[in-house]
Amino acid sequence: MRETIDDVSTVAGEEPGAPVAVLVCVGTKPDVRVLDIGKKLELGRAVVDDDRVSKEHATIRFERGAWLIADRGSRNGTYVDGERITNEVRAHGTVVVRIGHSVFLLVPDGRGYADATKDSGEHVVGPELARLHTQVKRHGQSPTLLVHGESGSGKELVARLYHASGPRKSGPFVAVNCAAIPEGVAERLLFGAKKGAFSGAQDAEGYLASADGGTLFLDEIADLDPAVQAKLLRAIETHEVTPVGANASITIDLGVVAASHRELRAAVAAKTFREDLYYRLARAVVHVPPLRTRKLDIARLIVRELASVDKKLGAHARLVEACCVRPWPGNVRELIAAVHQAALAARDAGRDVVRPEDLPDGAGLPLDAPVPTAQSGDRSAPVATPGSLDKAAVLAALEAANGVVSAAARTLGLHRTQLYRLMDKYGIARDSSSES
């Protein structure tokens, strides 16, 4: 079988799409629409039915790879990445804009966003996730699938989609967290054991035999004991498993999905993961994009989680804005937990609209960032405000981060685009910094 490796990133040499503005919500209701930028996009009452939006509220342009966003003297202001603007600002990458109770995403490459709006409400899936789903379904016939992705990004959901797309979908789905297996018992848990194999041993079916006819999901496989990796490789290749203490093997038929938040190629190079097992698992490889790169999915996840707590609850536009701006290092898992707590807080307060102030302290922020508290102001705002940072503070953060803008922004508690605007303001050359 030919080995294939897929990624959700842009194919090399492919022409980028046109920039678009994606309406995410109006008030407490999702309202996903894609707007062409053209030479200039005028935002106002003609675009959104929002009584807090002025007739002529703001203008958006995209020139030479950058966004130019200007408020037109609106009554309630224009917010860019959570910060109210007074003059025309320049921003890069995907930018969050709020006018009144309406939230937009400004996306430099709009490919796939029009297709994302064909469904409605909470069922809208962003183009990054849609591409991933297509890839996983295509690999449903592969005997193995390797999934890379940050912790909490949804690797088990990918494994379940693979299972549902393959020939063994009517069989069992068995999920195993290799990182949680106690040292010394991995072999017994994976392959089973016969009575008398060791002191106190009884007949026990292993995870591989339990998944016979279905799919075995091995999460965080990089943490699997190297001594067990060789036996796992043989079981996958021969479709046979020998329980500990048994004289005969058992025939099995299953698909195997392995996942890791670490790059397994680096583990192979470091001699902590078997090269032959890696190539056996990597018949097909997919990468789950982190939540911060698929902001359109954030609004959908918020709506879904609020409904799970109470169908009467709605998300304030500032909550959607705050969640879209934050980096969420714990990805989907962290977002869902934080929104769930916010929903409970709002309900306990007798409100049916959930606001950013209801989020737990530090939700969605880097673990090493200062945590805002109720005493320090609105938790929907960045940890630091650009106006509170002078040129010396910006230069010090860039120097400490070796010129890496995203790292310096995390240190300052800002979004990357906010730091870029500060650099432009203070005349700090961008070519002295790095995106990586």
C-alpha cells in the first residue's frame, strides 16, 4: 500500500484565495455569512440588523497583505482584537472585529469559507476542520492512521470519525490513553494474560482483543514503553496477539489509530520510539489544527456547550469576541470547560445571557501569563492594554523572546496583531522579528 501523508495546510504552489469578512454572530444568535472585501467593505446597518451598529459604522480594506480598519465616528465604537480603536489601524493575519453586538472574522485567505456557510447555526464547521474531516474519511480504508495535534485539539474525535468511515464501523471502538498506563503493566493491558502467568493472574482480555472487528485508538502513543512497542508492531503486522503466559496466539482484525501531541519523527530520531513501528502506523497521517487557527469553530462550540447546560442561555457578542481573541492553549477541551463554568455562573446569577466576565480567571490565556481578576477590571480584555506599554517594554519583550513576535505577545498578555500595531507605533522594524 502506498503511504500518504496529509496536512491541513495550504498545498505548496496553490494560489491563495481572496480576503473575506466572515460574520460570526449578531447579538446572541449565530449568523454566519461571508462578505467579499472588494476594494473596501463598508460595515453598517445595511450589513447587519443590529440596533447598536451605526448606519455608517466602519470601513475595512485589505492592501499589500495587511488589514486597514477604521471607525467612522460610530456611536458605540469599533473593536479590533478586543481593543477599541480611534484611528485607522493596521493588522495582519486573522483579525476579530466587533461592532455593536456583531462579531466578524477578517480572513486573509477566504478559501472554503463560503462552503462553511451552506449549513446553519451550530452545524457550521470552519474550512480547516472540514478539510480534516475529508482527509480522515478518505483514509477510512487504511489499516492504520497516525494523528498529530496539540493536547485537547480533538484527536479522539478524529479517531472516531476514522472508525465510522471504515469497514469495521459496526465493531467496537476501544480508546486507550498510553500515558495513563502504569509502568510495567502495558503488555498485560494491551495483549491480555492467562491464568497463572504471574502471581494472582486470571484470564484477562487485552485491549487489542477487545477491539477485534473494530478500531483501537492509542492516544499519546509516544509514552508507550519501548519494550512493548516491538510486540505491538508484530501484532499489527501479523494480525495476531499472544496474551502474557499463553502458548498460542489469537487472530485479530482491527484498525489502529495512534495519536500524539509530540512529533513522532523527532521521537524516532531521539531513539525513544521505534522507527519500524512509526512507518507501520504512518500509512496515513493527519494533523489536527489547534483551536486558535480555526476561530469560526469557536462560536459553534460556545453555542453547543451553552445549550448543553440550559437551552435558554445565549452568548453575548463580547463573550464570542473574547473567546476568539484568546489563544486557548488547552484547545477545545479548555474552551468547553471554561464556557461550561461561565454558563453555570450566569445561570446562578439569574441571567440568560453569558458574558466574558463569567469565564473563569485565566481562561484561554497562556499558562505563564498574568491572570486578570475581577478586581483588576474586565476579564474580556487582554491581560495588558497596548496603551499601558511603552517602547522599552515592547523591546524588552521582543529581546527576551529572541525576536519571536508570538512569544513576546504571550509574555505581554497581548494578541499578536496588537503587538504588531505597537511595533508600528514605536517604529520597531518588523524584519527584526520572527513569526515562528
